Amino acid sequence: RKEVEQDPGPFNVPEGATVAFNCTYSNSASQSFFWYRQDCRKEPKLLMSVYSSGNEDGRFTAQLNRASQYISLLIRDSKLSDSATYLCVVKPWDTGGFKTIFGAGTRLFVKA
Amino acid sequence: AAGVIQSPRHLIKEKRETATLKCYPIPRHDTVYWYQQGPGQDPQFLISFYEKMQSDKGSIPDRFSAQQFSDYHSELNMSSLELGDSALYFCASSLREAGELFFGEGSRLTVL
């Protein structure tokens, strides 16, 4: 089993739709959680950090469930420009420091 | 704000040649990461450095080596290049405690 697993894609949604991605992690020592967005042939860019209390940034909402070891990303009112690959990143504490583990990514296509 | 700087942006090499990629982290960031991303794949972690010491090692081939210098910049040295080494190589930096990785725009290596 992979340390970080994401919903298999691709997700094809119309503009204005609400879409949710889930990501599960296996290491209970995980301390930090992030969602990144990556456009084709570009570098991953930090979308948002994920906090225990949940956090929102405009149309994006991230949730963390430590008991079930998953994080989620909700995108409301999808725009064409939201089309990208969304990467879940988990940072478990390991001896000597944090490891950084990427999920395989979920591809989102938003269509007019 | 200053970002992670990678050079060169594009590199074309022949099989069995060597290549060196450079990365200049965001000022005051003490951790540098190297990732390799093949077409249609998620970023694969190669190696990381914290305060000029190797902090974690991933799927870096024995033909590759890396180091972090006193000014915190890092270099990834690749020898005996193979066709399969053709990929985007991303460098990222972070403040160890904060956790968020910030990526450079990547160096695209093509091995012919």
C-alpha cells in the first residue's frame, strides 16, 4: 500500500460544478499536510496548507480527519482555469526530520 | 519575492555524458529537495539536504550525486546518462519546521 493515496482520476466536470478530492495517508506520525496544484509541464505550486480545524481560501476548502487519516479538497464553482493535477502532500515526522511524501495526483478537467 | 532558481532550464545531453543541475533556494530556507518527474508521472523524490547535510534519500540512482554548499545552493550531478534519465528535475526549498515546499521552475533534461 502506498504511503499516500489519492482518488484515481481524471475528474471531468462542467464549469460551476463542485468537486471533491480525497487523499489517505498511512503514517499516523504525519504532522503537516498540503495540497499542491500542478499544470502540465510546470512546477507544483502550493495551493493551501491543511489545518486540523479545516481551512478555506475563496472557492477552496481543505479538511483534515486525523482519526481516519485522510485529507480532502473541495472546489466550488469550478472554473476552466482550475483544470490541473492536484497533488496531496504529507509530511510525517521521521528520525532526524520530516519526510515529504507526494500522492500520485488527481487530474481535473473543467469543461465549458 | 525571491523564488527558487534552477539552472539550466533546458539541457540536452548524449548517452553516457554527465550533467550538473544547480538550485538556489529561497533566502533563509535551510532545506533543499530534488525531484525527478517523468512524462505523466508524479514527482519522484531523489534526495534532500538540511543545513548542508543529507537529510533523506529517495530513489536516486548511484550514478547521481548531490550536495548542498555553504551558501545553501545545491547541485545535482548526473553521470553515465541514460535515455531514461530524460525528465523534468525540480528543486524545492523549505524552512524545515514550516514544511511547505516551494518549487523552482525545473530543469528539463533530454538525453539523446
